[in-house]
Amino acid sequence: MTEVSTKPYLIRAIHEWCVDNGYTPYLAVAVNEKTQVPKEFVKAGEIVLNTSPLATNKLNLGNEAVEFEARFGGVVREIFVPIEQISAIYARENGHGMAFEVLKPLAEIEGDGNEAVQFVLDEDDEPVSDDSGAKPAGLRSVSGVSEDSKPLSVTKSDKSDEKTPKKPGQKKKNHLTRVK
């Protein structure tokens, strides 16, 4: 017998906790072809759904998916969200809840092939090169061409992420940056 993930149980528990305490449970969803949500409300591949008893009808928090009816712009819509696409459940009022890892297909991460992904490497990372001396250390190629037909590449950056403050003793993390 296949073991069922703990994720749907945690989602149900936090949803119940929100409702019992008078909070509004919100589901953050990474939208893909399996999700059935109003596409016009999707921003950057994500949507946040109010799953409170007052906002939904026929709510079913199942082991495989979350299903319900809700009004969007006054029109009743059927919502279907596979459990694996839920990235968080939290209370609107205080932000307490739980986040989950949602794996995105590589095509969604890299875009449409007309852009490169820049990896900011740690000092501990070893440069990868197919041929010694063929490329400068730390450079990795990404297949595809940009709009101006120049090859795309991934470069090592000496800059740290200025937006994320670094705590003393904390290791620098890898970051992905879209480059057009």
C-alpha cells in the first residue's frame, strides 16, 4: 500500500485552526495545466484563494485535491487545485500557517528559451567546464538563443544579493536571476 503524503492532512489542520479562531484561510497556489482556477486572476503563475466557509461552497479538502465553488467578479466558478500545487496555507489576518515546496517543471523555471538563468555561486561551488581551458572557470552555457540570435550563457557573479541581508556566519545561498 502506498503511503499518503502528510501535506493534505497539514492543510486540513491549518484550515480548521484558521476557521476555529475566526481567521480567513488563504491557499497560495502555483498554477499549472492541472489547476482549474480563473486564469484572469493568476499573477506570475500564482493565485491566492480565500477558502473560508463564507467565500466557498461545496469545499472538499481531499488527499489528492482541493475542490470548491467560489464567486469571482460575481460569477460562480468551479475550482480544482491538486494538492501538489499548493505552496502555502495561512491566515490572512496574521500570516500564520505553513509553506510547502512546489516543484516547477524546468520549462517553467527557464521561461520560453529566449532568456538565460543566472546562477550566483557560493565560494564553495566548483566551476563546471566540459573542456579545460575552453571556457573561463565558473561559466556554464544554457541552450537557446535570444531574440538577437546571440548565444545565452550563465555567469558567475561576485556580487551578493543586496536585497537580502546576510547574517554573520550565514553562508551565501544560490540565487536564480532571470536575464533577458
